Amino acid sequence: MKLDKKAIATSALALAGSLFAVGAQAANLQEGQAVWERLNCASCHGADAVKGVDPSYPTLAGQHADYLEHALTAYQRGARGLPASANVRNNAIMAAFATQLSKQDIQNVSAWLASLPSPLSVKK
């Protein structure tokens, strides 16, 4: 019996994709909004997550969910005292909030923020 390498590769990719989908829970936008409200994120980042109380605070609405997830996880690492790097963010205020979040909370709030209308776009 001759093995079809292309068919094997396609099957392996399909299997890997289905295993990833089973392992990762879908984000819940309502729960994400609840996390935002529970931690009172609007007090710094603004009610619309666009205009923070300080112009140096980032616009969060419309940002890519995976970027926001990475950032919140990096703040959690920073709270553990790890040195600053691409995967660690040292900010005492954000670390205090991020350490309260579960992985699912991070996914939910990141997806909710990504779904919001935003001025973040590529201008043509």
C-alpha cells in the first residue's frame, strides 16, 4: 500500500485543528464585559475603552484579541517579579488587576474589547 503524503498531512492538520478547538473554550463577550465592569477598567481606560483619563493610556477598543491576551498575561508575569522582556510587562497598577484574572477571564475581556468600535484602523 502506497501512502499519500499530501492526504496524511491534510488529515494531521485537520486533527490538530479539531484538538485545538476542543481544548480552547470560546470567548464569552458578555462575561468579558462583566470582567471590564468588575475591575472598573473604565476608570483609567475610559467608558468606551478609547479615550483614557491620560492620553498615554492605550486605546483598547478594537485592538486584536490575541495582542490583548498577550499583554495581560505579560502583566501577570511582571507581577511575579520577572525582569522586563517581550513577554513580561512591569507595571504595578496593571499587574494588580491582571493577577485577578483567570485565563478564561483574559480571553473573554480581550474578545469583548476587540469587538468594540474603534478608531484603530489602517487609513487609506
